Amino acid sequence: MPLIDTHCHLDFDTFDENRDAIVQAARDAGVTRLINPGVDLDRSRAAIALADRYPGVYAAVGIHPTSTAEFSDAMLDEVRALADHPKVVAIGEIGLDYHWDDSPPDMQRTALEAQLTLAAALSLPVIIHNREASEDVIDVLAAWIPSLPPELQDRPGVLHSFSAPEHIADRALELGFYLGFTGPITFKNADELRHIAAKAPGDRILVETDSPFLTPHPYRGRRPNQPAYVRFVAERLAALRQVSDEAFAAQSTANAERLFALPPDA
């Protein structure tokens, strides 16, 4: 059951002591490719370094909303330069986050809009972070969609670790976005999220870990998340959608390959 973890933070310090083992555990679990988004310039550089180090690991580059307090044209220029690397497959992780107060909302929005414009110019999809900002996120994305080049119009990006209300999922899907699902799909109190995942079009679903965060059942609260655990997310989604694990894995893998223009698995 080959899978792609479309969102993990392999560069985070959590994995410093056992990163090789974590990558091998993912491969042993059938997770053949990983996408590591940056959250600031240093982490974007680290993501690229890991993509260079490990076959099957790809990077995204961008400035996370909580890292945008000092966003500038110079930072955007650096993101542009980093995006030229051949294993960079998206601009991200970008978006809006109103839960934390690390950056004012107006600065977050400025940074998001600038990075969306860059993504369109580079014909790269985006990885969108949304926390307690659903209406503003979807409005910004809706305004951006008309600017897309033809090669991005049916694959603008993904709403990562989707956790918004159903009407936001509907709008995102109408705009052409994919929905990424993480560990919470396995949590007991996630009935609304499971309803959204069960009804979403099969060709718009991605599986993610967001590791080391959001560890799925049965390891929730017991250990940090890791890419190998994406199979628990995939198995829960397959059951929700009443398809075999193998069929769901094939579909989600094809979705990831299409969105991120990944080469076929070696």
C-alpha cells in the first residue's frame, strides 16, 4: 500500500537524533515519498537540504503566518530564489493563523497575498495553513484564483490539515483546491470532519501527518507523530469512504502526484 505523506516537518528538532531511522521507518511502512514544507527561511533551507539528502523527500518553501511579523520584499525574494531548486514542489506553508498573536493579521494577509502572487508567477501550487481564520483564508484564495496560469487552474493547492466547517470545504473544492487530512480524522470527537472527508470528491483528498504534531490513534498522546503513521490516516479514510485500503492508497497517491507534479515513484 504505497502512500505519500504530503505534509511533514522532518526538519524539526524532534527528529535530530533519529532522522535516518524515521525516514527508513516510513519506507518500511510503504510511505515512499514525503513533502516537507518550510515555515520560515531557515526551515525552508533545511527542507531543501533534506530533499537533497534523501531520495523520495521533496520540499516546499514559504513563510508560515506566525513567522510573518517582519515580512519584507527581501524575504519574498529569498523564497523566490529557494523555489528554483528542482525538488521544491510548492510554496508553503503559508496562510493565516488567528489563534496565536505572533504576527498582526494585516501583516499575515500581506505575506499571504505576496506569496500567492509568487506561486502563480512560478506555476507552483500552494500549501495553505488555516487556524481560526477560515472566512478570510477562503476569501483571499477566491480573489487569487482568477490570476492563475492555465497549468495551475485545476491544481491551485491544498488546504492542509483541514479542520474548517463544511461550507469552507465546499468553497475550497469549488475553487479547485484539495483537502489534506491528518491525525484528527482518527479522533473520537471528529464526526464533522469525518462527514466532510466521506463526501469530498475522491480525486481531491490528500493524506498528511503534519508530524511531529497531531499523532493519530492509536499513538495519540504516547509519542511524537512521524511519516510512517500516515497509514493510520489513510486506513481511516478508506473505511469512511467504503473502499479498500489499496484503492484509497492508489487514489491519494495519484492525487498527490498530480497536485505537486511529482515524478513517478522509482
